[in-house]
Amino acid sequence: MSYVKEAQINCNLGTIAAAELVKKARAFDADIVLTNHGKSANAKNLYEVEKLGIVSGNIITISADGPQAQQAVDHLYGFINQLQ
């Protein structure tokens, strides 16, 4: 099953926050993709996530496929929204 949400970024996604996001993504049985300005990345790969250049004001898309797709997207959406 596929699940998608958009999230507004409230701060620059630096290495520490990106690493935490990747760690959280890896906990789910789902293929998770982040999209920013037309570029996509595997949310379980720190290098790919950092290459997206996510900064404050961006609106990113979180999408996932797999048994835990909805839980993964909802969890990452919550994590991103609490970043300051």
C-alpha cells in the first residue's frame, strides 16, 4: 500500500537531524522516499537525504510503500514538524 504526505520544513535539516530522520526511517518495514524540489532520496540513506538540501521553508513530500507505509509516513511527518 502507498501513502503520501507533504510537510513544511521549519528549519534547515542539518546532519544531526538528517541522521535522526534516517534512523527513524530504518525502523519501518517500508520503502520510504523524500522529495524536495523534484529530487528524490531514499529516506534510509543519509547521503541521499543530505543531497536533497532541505532548508527552512521547503515543502517536502514523504511517500512510502510497504506493510508499514502509513505508520512510517505519519511518524516521519511528526518528527519533521517538531524540528525547530
